[in-house]
Amino acid sequence: MSASTPPGFRSVTPRIVLADSEQVAELADFMRRVFDASGEVPSGRPAELRIGDSLVMVSGTDEREPASAFLYVYVGDIDATYSRAIASGAVVIEEPRDLPYGDRRATVEDRWGNVWQIASRLS
């Protein structure tokens, strides 16, 4: 079964639904600072934030219950990204470490309850 997706979307698009619609812009700012995300926070529809080649939608609870996310994000420099996440208020779950399958990875949780596994490929 093939999916018909709009331009710029993938077949699977993560979505974060925040309990307070006013916090959408704050989470978008966090994603811009930490992951160099791009995208705007339009009124009346979900924000579409691009991290690398991926899209993450963020919205408030206008029509849905809150739902956090657990996202695995590949970045160019895990240690620098991890440092930006901590400086931006994220809480450490796992400090950066090299893993046997070839990733260097850290895990943090943002103040909205989203878990971000941040990784770089070692080889």
C-alpha cells in the first residue's frame, strides 16, 4: 500500500500535542535552539518544524488530548547538541556514550515531557 503524502512530508510524521496551546511557540524555540529546526508556528493549525530531513508537527489540545513523543534524532555533533539541550532546560536521562552498534547517544527530556534520544553515527 503506498501512501499519498503532501510535499515535504514522509509516510510517518511524528506529532506532539501540548496541554497548553500557548506553549507551542516555546517548544518550537527549544527545537530551533537545540536541533537547528526550521519552520513557523502558524495560527489555527499545527506547527511544522523540520529537523534535518524530517518533519515534526506540534500543536495544542484544541481537538486532541496531550501526547508527548519519544524521538530518536541523528545530528552531526552529539556532544554539542546535548550541551545545547541541557542549556535549554532539558533534563538528563542518559549522558553521551558510545554504543556497541555504532552510535554515540544521549537521552534528555524537555520540560513538556518529550524524550529526545540524540545520536551521531561513530563510523
